[in-house]
Amino acid sequence: MNTASAQANSTSSADAATKGAISIRNVTKIYDPGGVNVLAVEDCSIEIAPGEVCMIVGPSGCGKTTLLNAIAGFHSITSGQIDLDGKMLCGPGKPLADQGADRVVVFQNGALFPWKTLADNVAYGPIVQGTMTKAEAYGKAVDMLAEAGLSGVAGKYPGEVSSGMARRAEIVRALINDPKVLLLDEPYRAMDALTKSIMHESLLEVYDRTKVTIFFITHDLEEAIFLGDRVIVMTTRPARTKKIVDVKIERPRDYRLLSSEEFRVLVEETKGAVHEEAVKAFEAGERELA
Amino acid sequence: MAQATPNTEKSKSRIGKFVSNVTFWRGVVAILVFLVLWEIGAQWKGWFGYMMPFVGKVAPPTDVIAIWMEVGQQSGYWLSWWLSSVRVFVGFLAAMIIGIPFGLAMAVNKYFRGIFFPPFEILRPIPPLAWVPASIIFWPTTEMSIMFITFLGAFYTIVINVLGGARSIDVQYLRAAQSMGASQWDLFSKIILPGTLPSIFVGAAVGMGITWEVVLAGEMMSGGGQQGGGGLGFFIWGSYMGGVMDQVIVGMISIGVAGYISSSLIRYLGHVCMPWRRMF
């Protein structure tokens, strides 16, 4: 195993910046639970440039995850089209995108396989795709974990490490597939503020190294502005784009940004839009209950 | 030799650790206290001048131990252990071999589930003991009919646990695997199977308990086959018929011990097969 890890090559790829353009055009999704139509996403269009960090913010249950599921190929769309690098993922005649390792998902509650060690978890993708032998994949997994500062826990099971380490390992597990797009669904939701800020810096560090396109769903506005190139505020259900905030803050970024004036101005600017939608969502929820 | 030494040392220290464990001694003390209470209850013929149910009717542990020493020298007693264990083991193994794939197939394939789940659910509430007459008629030998009863005892529990376990695997694990390019077979062998293992072992532990429950009834009803060594169930029944109540209790406790050993073995196997659950 150790010889394999010594031979394994480095992680980042040279052409990473030239791929991963996502084009979401007029996408509508209607769920049909028991004959009652629920409009989850309506006529939603988002263009994401290659290597962009696109943050999606919106009230709970507004349809953000529906969009992510459509890109990942977990759910179909009702109309519209989603392209990846100019090739149609799903659209007219093909409502459900094929699942593929070019769009790896990191989940809300963490989905490291509890029955595999961190290294085996990371090695999983290349092994099932058949792109590496088991020894190669394991060696590369160990190397990549070490790069992420997780060399000491590569042989541990997910249940034995902290949630922060597990989440970092999960991002490593996604990156070993060399994806075009990283789809993150509120990955740091349940974390305390301190762990969260460490997670953010580690994600930014990964991003600066790989320049992978990131589609990141969150509730946390400050997180959105700290990490993103653009923050897209969604309306309450059905989801449409309400406001797009460009974050023209230079990279690399670090925690000092959080106390800067330009950061606070951006947060204030976005907060109004998000709050408005949150109130609407809350009132809609009350109507449903009444 | 040089390699064997640290190994034996390790296992010795593990046993040493086990014996020096507070939990272990708590268990020992609990059993001793129970025996003392039993002794007092058995010796004390009337409590405060009233007849109490059970009290004084059951032989005290000292008598039981004395009889046990006697019985333990007879080969028939140990043959009973052997016969019952074989019946339990064969029935249980058959239940695992058939039940695990059957449960998994029902979990992953909705057509298979649609066809086999309804009849399974109708057969499941039928107690294994209700199968005894049919089993005796159906199977050519008594031995096979008893094993069939033990098989039934474990089968339903194992299938239900496997089915439930496989169906309750977090969909995120499946999606994560799919998004990394896993094939259907990868999903099954690397996600569903390990994800179901905990439920398989729960089913096995419960099923093992049930096989010991039903093997005795099977033996009692079928007469246990050969003379003098028809299994622990027949041992109890024969002792009761012969009016040797002390020996009945010996048989009862033997079953308790056998069941405990069996479930410990399953727990140990679970421990070996699921290293990720060791910290729990």
C-alpha cells in the first residue's frame, strides 16, 4: 500500500479552469405527489461560468435542492434544459440527466460510507469507475487526504473522526474523481461557527488549487458571500432567481475578510432580498397550516 | 514461535482485561445473588405460615447442582446437547443461507417483493410449533422435521430484518455512490450489503434465540428420536415423565447456557464482520 502511495501522482489537473460551465435555462419542475401538483421550480435560468463558485441562497423548501438534484441526475425536470459544457444533461425528450462522476455531490448530512475507512471512502470512485486499480486508488486517496491535512486519520472509520474531518474527507472523495462540477448541498449546515470557518478556508484552499466549478446551496448569507463569486438569491416556492449579487472580492480570501467594510456592505445588500423571501415563505407556510 | 508469543500474550491480556472488568464481576455477583435467593425460596417451605406459589415446590440450586454432577457423567446428557445443537445449527444455517438472499432480493427488486411479500406475510404469523404435525408428515425423518421447525423459527426473523435493514439504508449513500459512477452491482455489493450487515446480525441474534425456543418443542412433540438421547427438549420431557423434577431444571438451565453461548458467538461474529461499529 505504501509503495503504491509513493507512486501515485499529484491531484490537481492542468485544464481544470476550462471546464464545468453549467447552463440552466427556463427550468421548471412540477412534483406530483398523489395528484396534487407542486410547482417547485419555475422558469429558472442560471448561467454558471467554468470555475465559478456559484452560491444559491433561498428560504427552506424553496426548490434549491430540486435544482441540484436535476443537475446531478437524481430527479427529472418538467421543462427547460440544463447543459454542462455545451452538452445537454437533461432537457426536451430527456427529463432525467445521467448520473456521472463529472458532477459529484456532497450532501447535507454527510454521506461517507460508515463501513469504509476514510481512505477506502476516497478510493471508492476511481475503483468503481475502473480508472485505477485498487492499490493505485488507495495510494492516491492516502496522498490526497494528506494534502487536506487528514493523513493521521486515513485509516479511521467516519464514525471515529470529527464532523469537520469527515466533511473534509468527503470533499476529497469528490475531488479524486476530478469532477467538472462540485455540487454541495448545505454541507456545513449543522456545524458550529468555528468549525464552519475552518471548513470555509479549507474549501477555498481546495478551490484555489483545483478551480473546479462549485454549485453551493446554503442558508447562510455570510458563508455565501465569503465563498462565492456570485450569490443567487432564490424566491420562495416556486424557485426563481430573485437577485444576483456579484462578489468582486479578490482571491485568495481569508477570515480577515469577514470584518472588512466591503464584506459587510455586500451582506447588507443581500440580506434585504433574502429576508423578504423568508417572510413570504413563512407566511405561505402559515396559510398552508391554517 | 517468535511470532506466536506476542499473539498468545495479546489474547491472554484480553481475557485478563475481561476478567478484571467491573461489568464482568457485576454479572457474576448478579448470578450468585439470584442463586442465593433461589436457595432461600426453595428451602423456606412456607412464608409467614402461608403457602406461596412456586416457593418450596422447586428444588433448591444445591440439589440441582448435585443432580447435574450426576447427570454430567452420563453420555446421554451430552448426546442431548450435541443433538439439539446440531438441529439448531443446521436449521439456523439454512435460514441464513436462504433468508439473507431472499430478504435482499425483496429489498432491491419491487417485482420480486410484489410477488413474494404477500405469501411471506401470510406464512410468517404461523407459529413454528403449528408446523410440527405437517412437518412430521412431510419430511421423511424425524430429524429433518425438527430441523425444518428450527429453520422456520429463524427464517422469518432473518428475512424481516434483512428486508427492513436494506430498505432503510440512507438514500444519500446510494446517491453518493451513483454520483461517483457506481454500477448496479457496485451499489449492491459495496453499499446495500455492508449497509444491511447490522440488521443481518440483529436478525441472526433474535433468530438464534427462537431456534432454541422451538427446537425443544419440536423434540418434545416428536418424541426426540433415539432412546435416551433425544436432545435437550426430550431430556426435559423424559425427566418430567419420570418425575425427576431436579433433572427438569438441569435441562432448563442447560438450554439457557446453550442459548447464551450461541448468541455470544453471533455477537462475536458481528464484531469481527463490522469493524466500523466497534466504537459503539
